[in-house]
Amino acid sequence: MDTNKMREERAEAEARVLKHLQGCLGSTAWAMSGAVRLRREEVSKACQRLKRKGLVATSPNQATYWQAVKP
């Protein structure tokens, strides 16, 4: 697969996940997968990339619960 296409797909997945998390209090990757229409694995990877960018974080009480970081 073309590297640019893969990069675009990852960026689109990240944007969809971030938009979803900004519109709610938080979610698990499994629950988000239906809302953003991606496989759970893709959602998890997008969350990890967003976490490295400082845009999302896991809940202090539950490591599988993702939340958007407030600016």
C-alpha cells in the first residue's frame, strides 16, 4: 500500500476519534469503534498516537477509558 495513503488513513482515523472524544466525556476503544465506524484495533492505535501528541489521555481510574485532554 502507498505510504501517503496509509498516512492519510491514519490522520483521518485520528481526526474521527478525536472529534468523538471531544464531544463526550470519554469512551473505551470498543465503544468508540461503532461511533466512528472503525475497527477497535484501529481506534486503539489512533488513541495511542493521539496520546503521544498530548491530545488524549486515559482515565486515572481506568486505563482502557480514553478522554480528550482539555486545552
